[in-house]
Amino acid sequence: MIELENLSEIINNALRDIDYPSQPAGLYQPIAYILDCGGKRLRPVLTLAACQAVCGDSAKALNQAMAMEMFHNFTLLHDDVMDKADLRRGRPTVHRKWDEATAILSGDALLTLATMRVSMNAGEHLHDVMTLFNKTAMEVYEGQQNDMDFEQEDDVTIEQYVEMIRLKTSVLLGAACEMGAIMGGADEKVRRALYTYGEKLGLAFQLQDDYLDTYGDALIFGKEIGGDIVNNKRTWLLVTALAADESGKLRKLIEHCPVANSEKIAIVMEIYEKLNLPQLCTDAIRSYVDQAVTAVKTAGLSAADEKFFVDLALSTIGRTH
Amino acid sequence: MIELENLSEIINNALRDIDYPSQPAGLYQPIAYILDCGGKRLRPVLTLAACQAVCGDSAKALNQAMAMEMFHNFTLLHDDVMDKADLRRGRPTVHRKWDEATAILSGDALLTLATMRVSMNAGEHLHDVMTLFNKTAMEVYEGQQNDMDFEQEDDVTIEQYVEMIRLKTSVLLGAACEMGAIMGGADEKVRRALYTYGEKLGLAFQLQDDYLDTYGDALIFGKEIGGDIVNNKRTWLLVTALAADESGKLRKLIEHCPVANSEKIAIVMEIYEKLNLPQLCTDAIRSYVDQAVTAVKTAGLSAADEKFFVDLALSTIGRTH
């Protein structure tokens, strides 16, 4: 039976046991630092789970699972430099703890280490895992570039927004699932089913993030509510509201905000509620969860394995059964 | 017969013909910009030449040759951000022409494109070319980290300096040669001989760069003479002079320089000449050229092909025969 906690622990142990060269310390210490954060390790867990589901042995995909997590952390490392972020998971970001040059260079090294890891013990699957890994990487960069471009653009459509988050975050979850399927020897149909599952799950997760930043419980969500509104962050909610903003009131408010943050949050939330966005956003999340569930059901997994993936998807919307 | 100009043209044409996606422009335009610089294209030329020398057909290594040049330009792109450089080959650097986030992200994408390119049509050699490429990339990062560390350190030995430039620049020339040999189907002995040739050639080139910055002809060298001295850049000359600086006079001069640049250049050059460094540096360059020539002569190439590599090495020190 596939258990999330077991798989998380396998990944956390494997990442902790990586044997870095001791020198130059300035190159390898930041890599060990960013990879040492514990947590659920969703992406590599999906890789191990997919591999176990198709061949009964998650260990066959351990290196590829680690590669997924390493690649993910490489993107966080460089994104934090680009966004000038100070904190990541409650700790100083690499470019704050060290400096910017260190963050750029150790990020580059982490990308190459991830590339090395994905081909490790890949055997007959070497070509397939490399192709999937590199294609996914390019999509993630395109998503990040779109994200940066959208911050400067006034009229982003909801379709453009969804395509941006699909590239920036969802394809990596899709690839994580397919990577495990490849290493487990699955055929094309199963690979595609698991890829689609991960991709739709990723969209549901990202929209849920957008939703919880405004409508979550601060204690459970782990950060202040309304931060996205204060920062004018393009989210599903804001992009949808701006598209419906015929009077220009919302646009004016976010361009030259004349009021305090708490008042801005209240005004924007009122606009969201008039447009019924809390409900529409929840509906959109549920739709992506349904699409993920539908996809995984075409993979022909055992009932118990299928349940793991279905439960994980349902947990996105607070349902566990 | 192997001809440098022919091979340069093949590479320049192939790089110009890369078909990038049109969107997002912010990701792909900087990549096309940095790759569009003409020039000798030493690294990919070495790959094509090595492949032609071992199997008679340089085309077999075209993708791998392009990958070498793409990787080289990725390192330049990120190094320029780390060094805050304004100009590269007489044009604004990517982070000046666009911005820093663009330079980081398009550099990441260029590294992944290079990785994709190196595995393209690699056939049975896929594992070998990937292994060489990734190992070399890690060494280049280590060299760059050492270089940054040395700027903060007082007592760098000449052995540490040579090891730093070996990692930062020479291993890529070694890998470029071996990459061509692999794609041409060469055996381990020939691969090693050509790698060593490239590595020693790289050391000779870098030391020649150090030498010419102080002793070159400004018109031929293409930049102001003495820039390294003005900037206290750790070069073979400065590192060697500092190691012999028992009075501490040179160290004091570079730490708190009380005189104008032209005077500083004159004083430092006088110290170099007292230590006989122009001659010793020329001797060191000649020694690396000799080692490169010796290495390539063990590869068992045809006389004509061997002459190409020997002449290229000898051209480093102004000898052409």
C-alpha cells in the first residue's frame, strides 16, 4: 500500500544522505541548505507513488524522484533572487544568507546535479527520462517568464493566467508522476494518464493557494491573510475580477492605492464577493480535482493504489473521502 | 583536411539557424542575442575537428559542438551578472540590455537547451556524452566559485591559481575535444589524449590572456593594457608576485593604492620585471603548449590532422610552425 508519510521519509533521508564534495564550500553549502527543509516533498512522492503503482517497487525511481525535488528547489533558489525575496519556508533565502552571486552559481550547480540525478540508474529509460526532464524544465522557464511579463501587463485573460500557472507549476507535477511511470516500465497510455493527473492536481493546488491567501485561516495557512491583495499579485481572483472591471474602479485602486492595507483588503474582497468569486474559484478548483481523478482512473491501477491518488487530489479541497 | 575557418563557419551557421519559439520573447531573445556574436568559436571547432580527425566526418558531432558553445555562453551570461559587467564583446551584457531577472532565467534556459543539444542524435554515445558534459559543468562551477573566493583571499598559491583556471576554463576545452572523439567512436586512449590536449591548450590560452593584459599590444589585444593591474585582478603574474612579496610592498600597494592608475601600472610592472615574470610567464605558457602537443601526438591521428591541432597550440605563443 502506498503511504504518503513513508514516501516522504524515503525522500527526506535520501536527500539528507547526498554526499557533497567539501570544497568549494560556497558552492555546495547553499545546495545542502535549500534541500534541507523537510516537508511533504509532494513532487518526489508522486514519482515514487507512480512507480510503485505501476510496478510495485518505488525504489526503481528513487534517483528520478530526487531529481524532481532538486529541480524544484533550483527554481525556488533562482526565483527568490529574481523576486528579491527575503524568506523561504521561514528561513533567510540563499541570496540573503550568502549573496546573489552565490545564489546564482549554486542554483546552476543544483540544476546540473538534478540533471545528473535524473539519468542515474535510468538504464533503458535514459532517453525517455532525459527528454521529459528537459522539456518540462523549458516549460517551467516559460511559465516563470510569463509570470514576470504579466506583472507589467494590464489585460491578462484568465486563460493566459491558467496557462501561465500550468507551465510554471503544474507541468512539474505532471512530469513527476510520468517520471515514476516511465521508471516502472508503464506504457504510453498509463504514462499519459498519470501525467494528466499530476498536471490537473497542480492547477487545483495553485488555485487553492490563490483562494487561501484571501479566504484561508491565517493559523492553518501559515501566513497573513490578504497578502496577495496588498501586493496586487496577479491571482485567479484578481485576474478574473480585473476582466470584469468595466468601471475601472478596481484597476484604479490597485494602481494608486489611497487607503490603508486593511481597508484595501476589505474593498477588494467586497468586489470579489459581488462577482461571486469565492464560489467560482472553489468551483474551478473542484473541476480540476475532478479532472485529476478522472485521469488517474484511466490508468488501470489497483483499487488501493488508485485510492492513494484520488485521496491526495480530494485533500486539496478539504475532502478526504 | 581540417580547416579552422570552415569549421567556424559551420558552427556560426548552425547557431544562427536554431529555431527558437517566438514566445515568450523575454526568454528566447536574450539567448539568440548572446549566441549571435560570430568569432572563432574555439570550443565547438575543437569538437568538430576532433570528430573529423578520428572518423573523417565532423558532422557526426555537430549537435555536441553546438552544445559546447551554448554551455560556454550560458556561463558567460551568468558570470556577467555575478561580476556586474557592462560589456561583453563590445556589446551591452544581457542584464544591462534587459535586466537581471531576464539574464538569470534565460541563462537557465540556455543551460537546459545545451543539455538537450548534447544528447541530440547521440545514439549509442548518449550515456558517455551526458556524463562528460555534466561532470565538466560541475568543474566549471567549482572553478568559478574558487575564482570568487580567491578575490577575498590574501594568500592564494600559484598551484591554487592554476587549478582554478584549469577548472574554470580549461576543462571545457578538454571536454570539447573529447566530446568530438566520443561522437567519432574513438577508444578510451584517444579520448584521453585529446582531452589532455584541450586542457593544456586551455591553460596556455588563459596564461597568455594574463600575459597580454599587461604586455600585449593594445591594438592587437583589443583592450587597454594594464586593466588587470588597475583592478587588482588575480592573474598568474599577480599571484606569483604576491607569493614573492616578502616586504609586503606590493600587497600594500594593491590594498590602498595612493597613486594614479598609470603610475600604479608602472610600479607593478617594475616589480614584475625584477622578478623576471614576463620571461617566467612565457616559459609557463610554452610548457603548456608543449604538453598539449605531446598529448595530441599520442592520439595516433593522420599527419595532416595532427598538424591542425599542433598548429593551433603553437599559435598561442605566436609561433606558427
